[in-house]
Amino acid sequence: MLTNQIQHRSLTNTFGLIIQGNGSKNILDLDYEEVINLFRESGTLLFKNFGSDSDTFMKFTHLYCQDFSTYQGGGLRWGVLDRQAINNVETLLTTSGHSQGFPIELHGEMYYLKNHPTILWFYCENPPIQGGQTTVSDGREIFKNLSDETKKFFQNQKIKYVRHQANGEWQTAFQTDDLSVVQKFCDRNETKLLIDSETGAVTTEYVCSAIVKSRDGEDVFINNLLLIYIAEWAFQSGWFAENLSNMTNTSPPLVVRMEDGSCIPEHIIEELQQVCDSLTIDIQWEKGDILMIDNTRILHGRREATASNRKIFVRMGEPIFKL
């Protein structure tokens, strides 16, 4: 049951809460167990009006998480899309493509790997002037709203993430120049690693379901399918080359396919986009806001931004408490 000592209101009808500060109470003083209980039930907490800064954000996230990610193996570690460390803290990062204004489709964080972060944290250092909202949606509701045909399609067939990186690129993505370290990383993630001995390029393949089971046994549609599908189009169509500096390659670093290597049917993609669009909620950022997301059920993305002033920082970690 939700407790009521912390002032809050609903973010949506089905998930999420807004925890409202009064401008004087420190976010670090919130009742620890109550925050956990609220998060367990709602899946998303947006903390507003606590006057938080980046130092407070670091302290607050450490209260609830450990084993923070450095984004090793990240799928968008490519040119201007790559994340950058803030204040030389390797687990405090910019968002992907932070200097760009293009939108990002709903996705689960790093679902192209077996081991992906459980909790995502966002902090607003500087809110966007126009657009640039972070988007969220409940993967349980997405699955419920899919047609029976599409539900059966994903229940019966797996998808495969295929990634090709030239020599000089995989070192950035995997944060090492040692292929034995890359092999161990792939082994932990049940990912097939292929090495081209002549060119030094590497190719990885990870097969999984687009659907996961929630802790209470419900089907959850959460993955990186739409994000990677749209990114592939952006590379191949020349959109990235036309709109982003130093992005001349037309071959996407990461693609998503069916397990047998075939393309995902277009009518499936179209239905997914329609359902996701109908269930997407915008987070309107204000300076000092902190967003806490359950990455086992809540997808996130980004609206197009019309200015480059947006500064949202990210941390990804594992809960200290039992989720």
C-alpha cells in the first residue's frame, strides 16, 4: 500500500508519481522506506521543487543504488551521439546525443545486452527552452494495447541485436583496447563475439525476447527495437550525415532483426509506433528536477528540442533495496 507522509500526486492514470517539495525541505531528508514503497508501486518518481543541484543528485542516488554503470558496451557510443562524463565522474553522464535536438524513440535502457541497469536516474541541470521533454511509458500497458496478432508474434519469436564496429570504434564502446576484456564482457552478456583478424573489426550478436516478465508475472514490452530501427533509417537515408557533424557513415553500428536475420515486418513496426505514441507521457523539466525510473518496466525517450541549452544528466545503477 502507498503511504501518505510524502506529498505526492499521480503522474499518469496507470503509473508514476510526482513527489512535490516545498522549496525548503532537502530531498535527502525524505523518508527512505516510503520513497522505496512509492517507487515499487509506481515505477516512476519525479521529484520537483527540492532545490537539488548535481552534488545533491549524486548523494541522493547513492542512498538507493550501487554498482553505477559507466555505459560500457553502450549502443550509441558513436561520434556526437556518445555520452560524456560530467566533472570527471565516470558514472555521471550526459544523455545520448546530448548536444543534438533530434527526438529519441521509447526504449528500455541497454536491452541489447543481457545485463542492463535496473534503475535510471535523470537530473535537470538546465531545462530545455522548447521541446526536449523526456518521455516515459509503461511497458505493461504497451503490451496490453497490442493486437493479439502482434502479442503472439513477439511471444513466439525472438529478436536479435547485431552490432558491427571497426577497429578504433569498439575500443570506445567497450572502454578497453584488450579483446580478451571484450570477450569476457560478451560472455557475461550471453553475446556472440566475432573478430575479423584482418581488419580488427568486431561483430556482436545478442538474441532475446522483446517481452519480459514483471515481478508479478505480467508481460512487459520493453526493449530497444523502435530506437534502433529508427536509428538504422537515419543512417541509411543520410539523415545523420545531413544533420549531424562528423556523421558521414551510412552504415549503422547497431541493427535489430528477427532471430533468423530477417527484417521485422513493417506492419509490426507501424503498430508499435502507434501504440507507443498513444501511451507516451511527457516530463516537463524544471531546474533541479530528479527522475527515478524502473528500467524493468518503464520505457523512456525524448521529444525533439529546438535549442541546444538542454542539460540533463544520467546515472544508471542497481538498487540497494529489494525491488
